[in-house]
Amino acid sequence: MVSQQPDERSPVPSPVQSADALARTLARHPRPLGGDTQRSATAASKLDLTGLVINNRETPVNQLRIQRKPDWLRARVPGGEGYERLKGIIDEHKLHTVCQEASCPNMGECWGRGTATIMILGDTCTRACGFCNIKTGKPATLDLDEPRRVAESLKLMKLKHVVITSVNRDELADGGAAIWAETVNRVHDACPDMSVEILVGDFQGDEKAIQVVCDARPEIISHNMETVKRMHPAVRPQAKYERSLAVLRQFKQSGLVTKTGIMAGIGEHDEEVLELLDDVRAASDADIITIGQYLQPTRNHLPIDRWVHPDQFTMFRVEALARGFKVCESGPLVRSSYHAEEQAAMLSGAAKETHESMRSLIEQGRSARK
């Protein structure tokens, strides 16, 4: 590898600035960050390539700079009345959000309009995916009171639609399925007018555990493929491409509105994305797919292979809809829960079409639950 030359518009941080930035990161993530795909939850790293990075500077450098983002990748800085109100509720009820833990670029926009993705089962994941900024390690004791707090906080938020996700809890016999089911049931009871969308892991392929979650009847159930088949060993070393397809198949066989999501720019080729679209449709007849740009969270994570142009994302959307997906959100800043619930009056064109299709699918999920 060859180190990138500094961008004149983006000066290299001073040692003091770098130290401050590291301190802030460690304050949020006292355990090791995700991204070391060779690290287990309890063992030290088996592979370290930092000494093999080539650089042309006079002083030793063991890390490559994260690439400067193109002009079309600009996110709103968090702030404002709506943002502060939502943050207050989340902090008061001691909840975790994937928005914060995964450093989502859309947090300012989404929180500003009163939507957030709640993360249950704690804030520590038993897996170490190469793209994810959620901390990894041995999770604390299971919080059995979490479903109640989630339901109470969502009742205060007064949302029309909520997205709930979780870390992986592979150390639990059921992967956390019982907590998942209780959370969905409590939210339905506390917020009868709120539609519930959940984003779950693969439960290591345990069909019984998956069915426990399906039987709670969320309006939308999602499991992300994340990347194309060839990239799975590097991007999701503790997951399997075919296993994820099987999870989506079980969702659909349970009569649920089914959703998945992938990243672009992490090393895949366009034709592989189209192959994945075919695989997902053939395996599960999934209803919804999201496609967004991979953003490298830290220097310890997998590098960005390319910046995918918005026109390319438009092509992916056209191809997904042509293959039978009812909804495809495709764009640089799209994430699996991005714009899950929209205000129709603010939309036009393709965005309005997406919203109307989403609302139709949510109503379909509600009818199935009743």
C-alpha cells in the first residue's frame, strides 16, 4: 500500500489534536473498537499489519489517513430543539442508540426530526465486523428491565414509526431472542398507533430463536446482508452469506414484511451488487432493500475502496425495483433505518413513491399482526 499525500484543504492534525481525538474516542468506547476481524471477544489480536504500511514521511506513521469525502457526502451537524429533546429522553431512560454507537452520519438530521434507532441488548457486541464502530468484547449481564424502559421511552417520543436494532449476543443460548420478543410486545402494548421495525442479527442460524422473534409480529423485520458474497470473509467473518439468505427466507415464510441492506464502496463490483439483488429476491422475495456508501469509522476499520457516485446509486435503485423489490432506498448517506418513516407532504418524485410504498407495507404488517 502507498500512503496518501495530505490534502491542502484538510491539514494533518497536530499531535495534540490527534491525542485529544483519541481520548474522546476512548471515552465513548473504553473497550477495543470493532474492525479487527482477527480478534475474538476474549483474545488478543492474532494479526497486526501496522508495521507493513508504507509511508513516505520522515517520521514513522503506522496508519493511513481516512480519505477525504467527496462533495456529495455532507451530513448535518447534530443540534437544535428536536435533537436536544430526543437526546434528553434517551439519556434519562439509559437507552443505547445505534446512531451514537455506530457514528451514523445522519444522526443530526434524524434526531432533529424526532426519529432514532434504538439499540437493545446492551452496547457491546460479541462480533468484530470489519466495518462496524460498535464496541466489541464480552457483554455485561443481560438487562432484563430493558424492554420496559424502551417501551416507556417510546411512548414519550410519540412517534409514528420506530426502528429497533441490537448488538449480537452470541454468548446467550437464544441470542437474545426472548428479550427481542418482549421488547416488540411491550412497545406494541404501550404504543398501539406506532409501527415497529426491527433490525436483527442472524442468531447463528438458530431457526427456533428466529421464530420467537417473528412470532412477536413486528410490522417490518430486517436483517442486513451488508455486502456481496465474495466480500463476506473480510467484512463479516463471523457471519455467512447463505445463512443470512436463510434468515430472510424464514422472515418471509412467517408472513412478515421483509427488509435487508447493503453497503457499497467496500470492495465489491457493480455486477456483484446486481447478483446479490437476484440472490435476495430468489431466496426470500424480500420487500425492501437499502443501499448506502460505506464510511470508514476509524483507521482501524476496513478501508474505503471507492466513492460511489449518486448516479450509480440511482442505477442500483432502478435495478432493484426492476427485480421486484417494492422499496429501494439507494444513496450515499442511506442507512438501513434512514427515512424509515417520512412526512409525505415534504416529498416529491421518487422519494414520495418510496414513502407511499413504505406506508403500504407498514399497513400490511399491521393487518397481519391483528
